[in-house]
Amino acid sequence: MIAGRLTEFVELRKPFVETDAFGSEKISFPKGRLVHAEVNWKSGHLSQEASELFPDGRVEIIIYSAHPVEEKWRVVYQGVTYTVGAIESNRRKGLKRLVCDRVNE
């Protein structure tokens, strides 16, 4: 493992599906655990749709492979929420690389 690079903290949030009395489902992301991470900014730009500007951003987050995480989970870094789009495991180094896209809230 390469622990010296993991100098940031991110919060991993697992989706939780709630069903009401009428059978309607609502997905929420309750607070999760804080983990050490390395965060690399990959891209960011503004896109315009119907005269509204939407910020877009993509980050690459590296965490220990011992932390459970799956695609479609949420990651919160410095108050900004991202959705995990892809996970690449590096078993030799004991790390996972998460490719995340910014959530437009």
C-alpha cells in the first residue's frame, strides 16, 4: 500500500431504498464513513441547456481496497457530491481507483 499519498478525506455514501405504504420507492444516501483518499481533478466545464448553466466535473479518487464501495454510490469531497461511475482495483498496491462524476443538485 502507498499510504503517504492518501492525504484527503472523502465520505462514502451507500444508496438506501425506502418504500412507503403505497409501494413508491425513494432512494436516499445517508451519511457514511470518512476514508483517506487521494483526489485528482480530471475535467470540468460548464454546459448550457435551455439558457441555464450546469457545472460538470470529473474526479479520480484513490482509496484503500479494504473499503467497500460499488458503482452508483455517492462520494462527498469538500462539500461537493459525486457519483461513482467506474471502479478499478489494483490488488498489487491494495488500492481502488474510483472515477466519479459531479452530481447536479
